[in-house]
Amino acid sequence: MKTINTILFDLDATVLPMDMDTFVQKYFHEMAIHFHDLIDGRELAKIVMTCTEIMVKNTEDRRNEAVFFEHFAKMIEGDVKVYQDRFDTFYDSGFLNAEAATLKNEDMIKSIKLLKGKGYTLALATNPLFPMKANHHRVRWAGLSPDDFSYISSIENNNYCKPQLDYYREVLSAIGKTPDECMMVGNDALEDMIAGKLGIKTWLIEDHMLNKHGVEIQADERGSYADFRAFVERMPFISGE
């Protein structure tokens, strides 16, 4: 059994506190404005949700982005490249207004700074539904820097999504770690805590907990942001190699 030296973090409603329903509503509102000359906003939201669901369920070893736009192209009229370019500009413009639906949490910010100071490897194991630029924006909204993490998953770079175990295997391979070196910190009883099935220790943040599938909660540790900070304060320093 190896000593835990790596902490995997979920992003939305974990590192970045939010009410998910409010955020999603704001996200699609801003998207409708940005695409208003191409497609009705409600129709676009329906297509995006459908293609995202297909991408999440995909089990082929293919980039998430490729899977998403393959199906997106079948559901829209016109050139998919026009839409891809528009999405690219959206994540540097209208998307930024979705920050209003998010919060910062000092306990989480301090926990991450403490872990870095103690020598832990930190990876952002966010469900790879968004492009990297959007993930970087959301990290900054949380009061942190993308440089705080040695790895961040994204729609361009990952082939699987949560709650598939292959997603966690993909992350472990990318960061060169084994399950017994890692702990997964998240708020979703299924998507994040399922990492435990690979032998990864799990920590459930309950402040914005999600359990939309009604699964039996199985976590090695659980509690509030403040509880997590207290836990981090007790964690040992990592010895140098």
C-alpha cells in the first residue's frame, strides 16, 4: 500500500461552489444570446444536452469532442464548422457572465494551498464536458489558478466521461499514478465517489452534494468544506523523492 500523494478534485460544486441548476440556466441563457442568429436558443440547448448525454455514455476510445460534434452535426442545419467557431468565441465572451452563478469558498482555497505546500500532486478531475479554456475560467472564478493543478481534464483531451471507470483510469494514466496513491474529492455521490471502485480513496463534500441517481453513498470520508480543510490540516507532508 502506497502513501497518498495525489489529490484529484472535481470542479463544479466542489472546487467551485455553485447551485448546479442556477449555473446551467445561466449557461444556456448566455449561449442562446451568443447563437441567436444561427438557431433558436431552446433548440440549441436541447441539442447540446442530447449530444452531451451521448458523449457521456460513449465507451469507444475516441475524443469526447469528436463524439459530441459528430452527433451535433447530424442535428443542426448548416455547416458544423460555423458552430464550432462560434462555441470557441462563446467561451471567451458570453460564458464569462456565468460566473455570477458561482461562489468562492475560503476553506477550499486554503485547503488547496495547504496541499500544495505539503507537496501533494493536485489534479483537476472535472467531468470533461467543457473545453480547456472554460475549465481555466472556472478555476479562476474559484479564486485559484490553473497552475495550481498539474493536470486538468477537458473535452479536447479526454476520451471518456464520469461516471465511467475508464475516465478515472485515463486520468491515472495521464498523471502516472496508481489508485492507492490518490484521493478523489467531489460532491457527486455517483460520478465522483465511483472512483473508489478502483481503489482510490474518496472524500465527499456535502455542501452542494448531488445524488440524482439515488445511489447508496459510499465514501471513505465526508463532510463540509470546513471539515475538509480540517482534514487537510492533519494530512502529513510528502517527503521528497
